Amino acid sequence: MKYIIGKKLEMTQVWQGENVVAVTKVQAGPCPVVQLKNVKTDGYNSVQLGFGLRKEKNISQPQLGHLKKAGQVSKDGKKNLKYLREFRDEVKNLKIGDVIDVSTFAVGDTVKVIGTSKGKGFQGGVKRHGWSGHFQTHGTKDQVRTSGSIGAGGIQHVLKGKRMSGRMGNDRVTTSNVKIVQVDQANNILYVSGAVPGARNSVVMIQGEGELKIAQPKVEVAAKTEVAKEKNPEVKTETAVETKTEEKKEVVSKVELVAEKTK
């Protein structure tokens, strides 16, 4: 199973051939592994990921100690994780500190998105449950949207599960069979088909079937090239070679222009 934590940005549309597909942009990851739970110590298997950043002063002492064990606290605020979420899974090749990003997903993957729906506050039965309301004739007057009778007189109490007015929204909602339309690896954005539960900037969890891939940090790649340069100064990067070849082409083109003018 593969999974990641993200932030819902907005809805937009993308073209697939001649068809327009409504999608939701999700800022997903990078998510470092903070804790690995197992049956022996915790009673169940799960992987705890972190997402987002915040100042150290806004982190409680228990959470600060938990993040320090995972090496996810820094004075400059580049490692102070804001959200922690768990995914029930057992992965043997994972270790604390590994990073998961959008590269673990591919176009066409079927996933489910878990989020918190928008809170609507206290609402009546017509809006909350979709009631049609009473007839507007024969003396109904101003009671068109009222709930009416909530039970028989002999029971003397309201039966459990009776649909009534109350708080609407702000619930955990899971949207299944959602497909990944595009993956923007440079900006860590997933384009998910259709709507996703929650308001803008709300946290969502994305998970689906497949192999979980660990992201290769760019810092390590840069460090390896620096070490190679120190050992062998003649080692050149691809970008340097490309810039030199472009400069040579420009010089040749200038010489040709001068030769044509002299003729």
C-alpha cells in the first residue's frame, strides 16, 4: 500500500485529449517517516508520517520530544512538522527519516482520499437530511420546514438514531475510487479527479494499492557530485558541458556572419 499526506488547494480542470476533466489540486508531501509502530510494542502495525511546518514555540513539549527522537526539529524551522498522521501498514524496508513524496504515485492510480468535510453548524432537517417539508396548504402556515412528530406517545422517549436537526458537517469523510490524473513532481502536486472532502488548505490523506517508494533526497546527489569533483577535478557536470557547447555554437555563428558581411 502507498500513501501520503497532503493539503487541498483548489479545484480546476485539465484537458485529456478533447475532453475536460474536473480535478482537485493537492499539495502532497514531502512526508518524512516519524515513527514505525509494531504489534510487539504498540499492539498494531502502522507508519506515522509528518507534513507541514510550524515554529518550535507552537509545539507542545510532548510532541517536541517525539519529533526530536525522529530528528525532525530544527531552529530554522525547516524540520518542525505541523501534522502527524498514521497509516495502518507494515513496511519492512522503511526506517525513521525516510521521505515519501509524489513520485510514489503514477497517472491512472486508483486511490481513496480521507478528509474532514466542511462544517455547516446547526442545521434543520430539510438541509441536513434532505426532507421535502410539509404541505403548504390546509393550515400549515409557518411550519413548512419543521420536523413534526418525533415519536409515539406510548414510548415516552426518542428512539436512538432518529433523524433530527443538529450539527452538520465537520465529519471524517472518505471518497473512494478516485483516480490520479496528473503528477507534478517538481511542485509536489497531485491532480485528483473529481471533488475531495474538506475546505481549502485542509489536510487530506491519500492512499491506494501499490508499492510504496522512498524518495531519493536531492542533497545526497549534490553531495556525491561534490565529492567526485574533489577526487577528480576534471569531472564536469552535464549542465556545464551544455553551456560550453552553446557558447561555442554562438561564437561559430558570429564568425559566419562576419565572413558573409566581408564578402
